[in-house]
Amino acid sequence: MSETSRPPLSHADWWRTAVIYQVYVRSFADSNGDGVGDLDGVRARLPYLRSLGVDGLWLNPFYPSPQHDHGYDVVDYRDVHPDYGTLASFDRLIQDAHRLDLKVIVDVVPNHCSIEHPWFREALAAGPGSPERARFHFADGEGDEPPNNWRSIFGGSAWQRVPDGQWYLHTFATEQPDFNWRHPDVEAAFEDVLRFWLDRGVDGLRIDVAHGLHKAEGLPDHEHADCDEVTGDPVNPHAWNQPEVHDVWRSWRAITEEYSQATGRERVLVGEVGLLDTEQLARYQRPDELHQTFFFEFLRAEWDDRSLYDVIDRGLETIAGSGSSVAWVLNNHDMPRSVTRYAGGAPGAGPGDLELGRARARAAAMLMLALPGSAYLYQGEELGLPEVTDLPDHVLTDPMFHRTGGVRRGRDGCRVPLPWRAEHDSFGFSPDGGSGTTWLPQPEWFAEHAADLLLGDGDSMLHLYREALALRHRIPALTSGTGELRWLPAEPGVLAFTRGDGFACAVNCSSRPVVNPIDGTLLLASDPEAGEKLPPNSAVWTLLPDGA
Ligand code: GLC
């Protein structure tokens, strides 16, 4: 399919089936040769994203920040960090993206800010009991003990003491103080932030830790905190998922509706909600709250037919049952890359069996893109990049690594700057003649994953993604309301389903070849050997004879 023949996504509800590409700005493309990615770098690569066939992009935080958590510690929610460009570069980027019919989603971080945020500086200066401190969670401890037993998600206590003896709450790094969402200033400030980006034309906002924000009144101890020094406490019932948070999403939804109606372009809210309970997760995407939340259970599922079947079914029943649609995810900037996960590798523990990981990641991508709903891809996934598992300690920047004394290696291994051109310095991440050094070092084997090389290889992961995305746009059952998923009987180890009348997908999760359970015209295969038989760890898309 040619680039121009893709149907435009101007219709309402575009988000229900869109494929959005996550851009980790720092590591996507560097336009000025300083070894750090930037907004002009993203802009220069928009045609690549357009020809990949995605519908839009989500930009990780690019705001002024001391980068203790690479932009998730925000100093100014309405500006651009100089490493990444200026507001003018953002405006140019969004204009060009819209010209190419690509949606743009930006990241908002409402749970916490940076210790360098003006409000936090004022709070420190103003002292205990001041109105400035009331915008955060400052409290007295007992002797040298913090106010309660809460844990930071990155390891260690969630409290930091300041020189006058009080403590402040930080659910993540010490440099990320949590806002007090019961304070009216906080709510009002974020409504302004929301309007600021909507006025600048964004199509949506991705909301960081959208199940955070409010904390239980009185900040009680977590009775069942069973954590050591290195573990966080993602299930602390007093720190997460407080009922009041839903009121915030209702009022944000009302604001986005206001913009959607006024401009005729539907603006969306996509939440990162780290709850394990699917029923609870679904509550965040009721019709008057967030449009969607990422469905991380899919990413966490083991590579076997039962686990995948259960997760897919639960997602479709519970999330789609809430009136929304499932946002499937296999990769993001917080998780080891799928090729490595499926290979049994891990940061610090080695790459695992990469051939196996690659085969499974190819099949998983085809499975994801055949499911009802939308999908979020993470940069480099289409290049088949494995995690860089052996970054040396001295280059690691993730606060998780430092707060756990190195026990948890952290997330740097999925954030290494992308390889674009095999034969160039920094594999084309920076322009020729740039510093030649990227902010995280790229391994030599990144050359094998360079986009230019993969474009010339019809069997590459990049071609698989391009073909799958082109077919997705061409086959109405995949992106329209008529394409309900129906499971087909299949032997153990195999998943098979139809979408609407004419399309079927089969995935062999087992390690032996099986008979392809579907008859029809083969549209796409993750393994060139697929046909009447499905090789181990492979997937096929099939066009069914009329009305099958
Ligand atoms: C989210 C982000 C992650 C960040 C954390 C704290 O989970 O995805 O990268 O470290 O929030 O803001």
C-alpha cells in the first residue's frame, strides 16, 4: 500500500484502533550532534514513521528537567528542555506530523515534579507548617524514623528528610516529590497544563502513573508491606488507586471533550495505570473518564497459548466491556525489550536465546496487531532490537539502579539510542561530524539492526511491521466495529481466531511444528516456512474464502 492511500484518521474514535509509536525523545534521533535525541530529530524522521504505517506518536517527556529520571522529574510543564529544542521546535514537529496525518500525544506527569520545580523550592524555603509545604506531602517523623513505612517504587524508603527535620514523600526517586492532590492549587495548575498542550494542538495526553495522585488521608502505614530494601510497593492500598482520582479524570475528560467539540478533532487521554486487577483497571476508562489505559498484562504474559489466551480474553471482556477499547503493549521504555524477554534474557544476566526470542517477538507482534483495539509500539521494536543487557555499571543512569545499590539493573538497556544507518558513526543516530558519542553507548551489534539495512531485507522485522500495519489499514475487519474476535478450536499450544468474516490469525506458541488450523490465502507469515504447517513460535494471517 502506498503511503498516501492510508485512510486518514480524522474520524471520531480514531484512538480505538490506532497504532501509536512511542518516541523516547532522548534516544530516537539527534539533529544537532550532541549525542542526545531531540525534537528536530523526531521531526526529520516523521516520514519514516509515516511509511512504517503507524497512526501517530507519543513523545516521552521533553520538558525542562534535571533528568534524574530522564524527564519524569519536571521543572516546568509548559516548556521544552534545551537539549530537546524549544517550543518553536515542538510547534514545527506537530505541524509536520499533522501534515502527514500523524497524531501527536504528549506525556503529562501529575503525580510528582522535580525537586527543582519552583513550588518545591518555595516549600523548602518556607519551612514546616507553611502554605507552600501544603502542596506536597511534608510530615514529621518519629525520631530518626520516617512518617510511615511506605516504599519508593525504585527501592528504599519513600521519604526523604530535609535539613529542618521534616520529611517529604517521593513515591519514585528522591528527586521526584509527590504533589498533594487534595490541594486546590495542584488541581488548578494541572488543568492549565492540560489546556496549554491542547491549545498547542496535541491530539492526546499520556498520563504518567494515573492511579497515583491522591494518597489515603493521614498517610497510614501499609499493614502488609512485605518489602526489603530493594523492593518497591506497587500494591500499597494507601498510596495507589484512591477513589478521588476518578474525579480528576472526569474533569480532565470534560476538558478534552470541550476541545474535541470546539475543534472537531477528538482529543484523548491515555493512562498508565499500574494496577494488576483488570476490573479496577477498567474503571479508569469508563465513558466519562480516560479514553484508554495501557493493557500491560499482555506484555507480562508468558509465551504460552494458555497465558496469552487468558490475558486476551480478560482484556477484551473487561476493558472492552467498559465501553472502551484495549490498548495492547509489548514494549515500552520501562521494560526489557520483548526479543530478550521471550529469549529468557535479562539486564545484567545476558541476552538469552536470541533466535528464539526473535521468532517469538515476530509472532507476538502479529498477534497484537490482529487483536481488536489499539496498539502502542515502542521505538526500536520494529527493528527487532534486543535489550542491551551488558551496559557497564558506570554508564547506567536509572535511579532504580542507584537506589538499589545495583541489585536492580534498571531500564537503560531498552533506552540505548537507535541505529539508523549501519555504516555511519553512532549508526546514524547523530549527524555525521557530530560528537560521535551517544548518551548511552551503542553496542557494535546495533549495526545489524540499523533501519537502512533492514529496509533492504525483505525478511526483516521492519518489513514484517510495515506489511502488518499496511494490511491492518487495508482489512476493514481489523479496525472496524464489525471485526469481533471469535476463537477457533485449535490443538494445544496454538491460538487461532477470526476477525469478522474474512480474516483469521493463528499462532503456534509451541516448540514443535503443527498443522495450520486455517485454510485460505496466506497474507503474512512471521516465518517464511509457514504454510500448511506452522513452524514453532510462528504466526500467520490468512484471508478466508468469502463468508467463511
Ligand atoms: C512511569 C514512567 C517511568 C517513570 C515513572 C515515574 O512509570 O513510565 O518511566 O520512571 O513513571 O515518573
